[in-house]
Amino acid sequence: MHPQTSKPILTTRQGHPVHNNQQQRTVGSRGPATLENYHFLEKISHFDRERIPERVVHARGFVAHGEFEAYGTIGDEPAATYTRAKLFQTRGTKTPVSLRFSTVIGGRDSSEATRDPRGFAVKFRTEDGNWDLVGNNLPVFFIRDAIKFPDVIHSLKPDPVTFRQEPNRIFDFMSNTPESMHMLTWLFSPRGIPANYRTQDGFGVNTYRMVNAAGEGVLVKYHWKSRQGIESLTEEQAAAIQARELGHASKDLYEAIERGEYPQWELNVQLMSDDEHPELDFDPLDDTKTWPEDVFPLLPVGLMTLNRNVGNFHNENEQIAFGTGVLVDGLDFSDDKMLVGRTFSYSDTQRYRVGPNYLQLPINAPREDVQVNTNQDGGQMAYGVDSRGGNPHINFEPSSVAGLQQADESYREYQPFVSGRVMRAPIERQNNYAQAGERFRTMPQWERDDLVKNMINLLGQCDKQIQEKMVWHFSQCDDAYGRRVAEGLGIADNA
């Protein structure tokens, strides 16, 4: 501490006191500067590297922390009926969580009032290690096969020549991708621009499995229901906000938590027996579809409360890393084609962005009462060595000398039976239009009007062949949907 001010002494990262933070060391007062300016070199070289590569998608986001409290039940049944995951078993069990809200397409400093899906990613720090539930604020997605993910994102990103988001590029892709009609109907309605992060629902989007102690599995979809209600913006309302503020949603969330108005979401699940369900007119593993709630009702599981803001934006927001493959015992993958692709991609991008040891960072590490024991070594920015059973010489398994051993296999693993030819093929029950049409018909009138207006405004900037193709798709969803867009574009006779 400084003896006169009681302020901590400025040091280098080596712990050396800095006696002059105002001038470099130079030859005379005018220079030139000398090479041995260690403090300057450390300071400026770190400054040059302050920005890690931003996320390709979900670059703009904001994190808050809180807790999830389990009900101990799933609907009217004990949670153990469907899953052995420990965080759900006992009523009142509280699990620390971190939630990152985000936009998808824009860069790190883009507007939060743009029309875009919102990421809704929750990291549960359970007693069995971390569980990441990585989803969006809309229940479906544009595509059903992960091999198309780079294509859909490229179509939505800025043109590689003009660097502008071009409607002609977006709808060129979508018009050749019929399964996108359901997502487009959600996205271009007011739901495509949430008023803020607090007044939106969240969805896991992918289909997962739950597994109980007997090794029995069910398919599951996750839903976060906002206790704050749902509020959305029209294009005009969003433009008015964007004219004066780019980060209104982050500001709203931060200030609400600082005021003690802690936002809450109830976690609900839909459950389905793990088979192909031939009675349905869609495949339950198709991410462009929702499960009808009158057949597969929402079952409450627990309540999440956000009650603490980040202490440092870079450490807790830029470096927080989620992955769909981060599951705990009792929660499992399904055969969802999008989920399998995301499980590789999400963790792989964090190894690129943050480094191979990103899981050693406090924001990504499990909670303190969960011991991490691995034989992983080295790599950039390695901070520590994981516990290895007391012998630092043994970093392999098996060993008869020391080291680590596998956990026991007393639990019952869920082993679904799968057979068939290995092939590249689309799923059989695509039904690309029915749910998009149903969504259109169940919207309030003002939301339908806003959806049609938004489609007309954007498709009006597109080539006529793309307009006609999109109108044809909309007409397959609902006659009025296609007719109204066609009339607005002046192509009604050709629709």
C-alpha cells in the first residue's frame, strides 16, 4: 500500500512495483525510446491482445448469474421417474447457474434491437459437474441437418463483397430451403425482436434424452417460461431504440438486477417415449418442428432466478464457453442430427477462441466441491495441473503404480437399439409447411399484419424469381399468408 494514500501499489504482472507509469525510458526527454522498457512492453503487448476472437455467431451477449431451484418433481411425478440427474431429485435443491443472452448474427458491438434469434444459454454448476443447456428464444430453427449450418449463417451474415446484410442473399437461401418457413414465420413476426432479455421465453430447441436409474430413457424438449411475461417490438419501435442505444437489452438486465428486481424463468419439459412415433406427421427429432402441447404437455421442473451481475465483462462474458455436449449423468443425447453437429462445433470453437485450456478459467470450471481429475497436459495458457491421485509422474491410465481409475459402472446405461444402412439422406417425414401455417393462423391479428409487412418490405428488395418462390412457399403454409405477401409485392397474379 502507498504510505500516503493507502491505495494499492501498481505492479507489473511479474509483481514488480511500477515507479513511473507516465513516461517510457528514453535517450533524453525527446527520445528515441530504448528497448529495455519492460513495463511498457508488457503493458502494450497485453493491450494488443485484449480482444480474443469474437464468436462467429452469438458475438454480442450479456451474462448474469443466479440459481436454479428444483421442484423435486416433473409434472405430478417424482423427478426420479424420468431421470437420475441429481439436480432434479429433491425439492429445494439449489444449483448455481450462469446465463448468457445473445443475438446471433451481428458482431460484438452490434445492436440488440435487431431482428434476430436470441441465444439463451444456461450453465448449471451441479454436484456432478457442469450441465450446459444451450438454446434460443424461439422454439425451432432454420434447418434440420448440421451440415447446412455454415450455409444458413453465411446467408444471414453480411455479403462478403459489400459487407451488408442483403435480403436477396437471405431469401435466396431460404427459398431453396423449405424447412425454414416455420422459423421465418416466428422470426419475422414481433417475436423476432424481444423488447429485452427478461421478457422472452427460452427453448432448448434440440431434442435430448432423460435416463432414470433403471436405464430407461425418454425423449425430452426443454422450455424456459418467463415470469416477466412476453414483450416484443415492431420494426418501428426497434428502430427508435436503435437510434439512441445499441445495448438496451444488456442495460435493462443489468439495471433490473442492481435494483433487486430479479428475473425468473420456470423450466418446463415435454416428454415423449423414445421411438419414431409414426402417428405424428413429423419426425420428433426435427429441429424445425414443435411438439404439440395438447399431446405432450409442459411439465414444470424448477425455477431459475438471476440475482447477480458479472464482476468483469471480459472474464465472465467474452470467455464463458458453452457446449451442447456438456451433460451430466441422467441427461443424454438423442439422435437429433443438429444436436450431433452442434456438440462438436460448440466446444471446438471455444478451443479456437479462448484456447485449449478454456475449461481451467473460473467462469467455465465446475464448482469448487467438484474435483477435476484428468490426464490432460500442456497447451497454451495452461494454468494448473489436474489432480492425478497423488503421483505427478503418472499421466496415463491404466497404471498399476498410481494415477486415476475409471468410475464404477454400477449405473444402468441407456442403450437404444439402432439399425439401418449408413447413408446421406433426408428424414422421411418433412412436412415443411403445416406448423408454419398453424403458427400464422394462431397469431393475433396485429402480429400477422406485422409479419406480412416485414416480409413485403424485405422481399421487395429481392429479385422477382426469389419473390415468387417465397410467395409459393408461404401459400403452401397458408393461402392467406401467400396471398397477402403477393399482393403487397404486386405479384398476386403470378402467385
